Amino acid sequence: MPLDPQSIRQDFPILKRRLPGDQPLVFLDNAASSQRPQSVIDAMTDCYENFYANVHRGIHTLSEESTAGYEAARVTTQQFLNAASQREVIFTSGTTAAINLVARSWGDAHVTADDTILLTICEHHANIVPWHQLAERVGCRVEFLLINDDYSIDTETVAEALQRLQPKLFAFTATSNVLGTVFPVQQWAQLAKENGATVLVDAAQAAPHQAIDVQDWDADFVIFSGHKVCGPSGIGVLYGREALLAAMPPFLGGGAMIDRVTVDGFTSAELPEKFEAGTPPIVEAIGLARALQYLQDTGLNEIARHERDLAAAAEQQLRDVEGVNLFGPRQSEKAGIVSFTIDGVHPHDIAQWLNLRGIAVRAGHHCAMPLHEHMGLTATARASFYLYNTLDEVEQLVDAVKQTREKFARSGRRRRRSSISSSSS
Amino acid sequence: MISVDFHHFLVSIAFLPAMASVSSSMPSEQDIYEEHVLDHYEDPYNRGELASATHADEGKNPLCGDVVQVSLRLAGDGKVEEAFFDGHGCVISQASASMLMEEMEGKTPEEVKDFTAEQMLELFGPQLTPNRQKCCLLPWRVLQSALHSPLEEDEADDDAAHFSGPSLSEEN
């Protein structure tokens, strides 16, 4: 059954927000961060109001209850990913922290100067910079798969690169945060395995919009963030194959990740605590679990279809607007992301002008500078849709884009000389 | 090429009071794009390269990819005889560059140095949010560094050591 965005909107209190000029909020910046339903806010408030304490430590009622809530969140996350074991689910502070954890722990232990890390040009900085840093430490090479003119990457290109480079790690995003291209994770992971590469999948843009089965994907590491799946900020998930995680050295040192500490050294705790040093994001985990349940109750396939419909409608209409350029593959396998530019108008001015109409979009390089450079652009504007967006909002976006073009089109205006003195007063 | 972090002092000016009473005093984009600003954007003052420049520098705002070059010709008495800018970017950065070039001609190096970020924002006019202040201040900081970037060796600048601009840390 197709989802009903009007009924879903009732679940998200922030969508009632009015902007200056009494504009209703049209929130189209979901690829940067989504909004939260009341049930997530309530679950977190309930913890703070009724049973919050530190986890895995206190022999008292609140600590036992918080620990139970925190570990139940791990089970919910395990089920969301269809991971084989709870020990494969590590809570971090976000996608960036999770990728850094792998780069530091697995990377430092396994990657040498002779090795290559293979990425795609579509990665956001969180899946580029940690590997550049690893290269600085161990001297490995970092290589990038480029995109075709149609914003895709051929299977043959992937297979050829894997064969030629024999990378130690193939780390790629499941969905481009700029182009919306959805890559065939299972197929690429299979090719990587055939060439002996470890596989890391950045699912930050995939987890909000599709059912993920890490066993089907057969990836070694899968990573996503809470704040993009209607959950809280400050939490992310690292899924790792148990044998790999067990063999990896701990990353951050501190409380919770230890078995025993003496003046001479320490022994680390078992999985998953081994990688969760310090007080973890307890309330955030509880909120995340509620968000994952919300998405599953709504239906991830229905969510994905709804977003694709919205993005397709937006693209179709924007394509007809003179001066508008769209980036990304046409329909088929594409997420609900529409990146565009307008001839002669800087993306920051597009975003600022849309904001006047209550429309929130992202403008800039979307933390993907190599991709923009590859496309010969410094910046784009991006509208990204989620389950609570409507066709009516698409219309508003298209209307506002048309107005933007009119507003900033060069009209042959001349500077009024008299303004020189008045401007400096 | 310079890259400067304004964050530390930007928060202290203009915007925090607006944050306190969120929606009522947010600057309106209508104001940001007032005619005076668009006039400078479309009909800029001294846009282009100054062939006879004695000092020049370039800067960019990595957030949006805006690039601004400033080239100056300092006269024998040290005054800014001509100030040109070039580059590409949003309405705010390009219009503010035009306004600044116009304002700075005829000034002594000391007067240029004493021209503060606050004064630049005031010269621009419409109130800006912190992110757009960065756009507005890009030409200003390139101007400040251009003043200390002589194009010929024999014009080494004695004032460089006393430069009291913003700290030169990486923009994040």
C-alpha cells in the first residue's frame, strides 16, 4: 500500500514549524539530516525522565534498566541489519567515527605501504579523509573509481579495477549523497571477495531508504548514522563481521572497553564493548531503536517508492525550466535526491532565495569535493526527499526555482553612483 | 592563497542577539538582495586584473568554492591608488568585493588595516547570517593579505610583522 505522507506528517512535530513571514516549513534537506517522529522524542524523554543512568556499571535499578534499554537497542539494530550476532553491532558517535574506527584499528593492523585502498569518486569526505590519513601513516595508495557520463559506474570497470589493483580494501557508498546513484552493493562485494579485498559499505544514505541485509550483501563492514534515519544525532552504527572485529585491536581506550587494567597494561573486553570506550550514547541508542522500528512499521520499500516518485516528479518539472541543469542518473535505480544548478546563479543564492519561501535545501559541495571537481563544478543545490514530503512540496520547489532564475537573471542594471556615500553611512 | 577562520569573532557580532529571539529578527533575504547589492553584483566597480599591480593575493571560501583575487597599486606615498578584484562566487561575495574596492581607493595602508570586519559588514548593509558573513568577508580578508603580498621582491613590506588580522587557521 502506498504510504500516506499527510498522515505521516502528523507524527513529526517539527513540520508544524512556521518560518519568518509565517511560511510553512518545506524540509528538503533530508540527505544532510532527517527529522524525528514524536515516538523517538518520547522514547528519549522517557529514558531521561524515568530510568536514565550509566550502563554496564551500577548495581542499582536505574543502571539495570538503562543497560536493558541500551542492549535492547542493539538487538533492534541487529535485526534491522539482519546481522548474525549482537556482537557485530558497535555503537559509535556516527558514520564518520565508525569509518575512522575501521581505518585506525583494521587499517593500521592490516594495511602496508604495498597496499591499495579502492574508493569511488562519489564518496563523501567521511569515506575519503580517513583513508588519506591511513595513507599518510602507512604509505598505502588510495585509488578512485570514476563515474561515467550517465553518473553510473559499470560492473566491468569495477571488476577491472579490482583485478588490476588487487586492493586490500574496497570502501564505497551504497548511495551517492549528491547524485542519488544507487550502486549494486551485493554484486560489487562479490567481485571484491573474488579478488581478496575486504569490503566496507558506507550505508549512511542507504539505511534511511531501503531494507538492508548485511548477510545478503556479504560485506565486511557496514556503517550508517542515526540522524539520517529519523533517529537522534550523536549515534552511528558499525556492523563488522565478527571474526574481523574479534581480530582487530581496540581503537579508543578507556572505560567499558577493558577486561582488566593494571599499572603495567590492560586486556580488552569482549565484543562489542571492546570498541565502545567510555560512556556510550545511551539515550541516543534508545532513540535510534525507536526510529528503526518506526521506519520498519512504515515500510522501507514504501518509503523508497514514495521518495522516488517525488524525485521523479521534481526532475521532470525542473528539466523543463530553462537554465536548470540536473545531475544524477535518470529514474530507475536512483534515491530521492535531486542535485541541480541554475545558469548564472550561485547555489548559495539559490538556497537563500528558496529559504525565503520556507524551502530548506542544501547548497555547496555536500562534503563531496572530489566528485564536484570531477564534474567540473564548485557547488550544487540539492533537494533530498523523505517519507514526510509531498507532491505539493515538489510544486513549491519548482515554482521557487523558476522565481530564483527570474530574480537573479542579469537585467542590465547599473550601479547608482549616489549609493556610494549612503552605503558607507 | 590564504584560508582564514572567522568563526571566533563572527559569533560576537550582529548575529547572537538574533539567535536569542529566533524568528522575529532573522535577516530577511529580501533585504540581503536589496537593489543596492544587486547593482554592485551586476555592475561591479573595478572588476578585472590590474596590470600595473604592486600587491596581490587570492583567497577562497572552501564551503562554497568562492574565489576572490585582489590586486592593488600602491602609490609612492603608500596610498592605495587603484584596487581591483576578480573571481567568481555568490551575489554576496561579489557585491561586497565591489563595494570594498570602491571604499578602499585613496586610503593609506594603515587605514586599510584599521578597516575592521565589523566595518565591512556595515558597508555591505543588509544583516547577514554567520555563514553568509563569510561570503561577505572573503574579499575583505583577501584585501588585508594582498596589502602584505608585494609582487616584487624589492617592495618587501615592513608592516607584515605587525599585521593584526584574524588568526590564520584552517577553515573547517
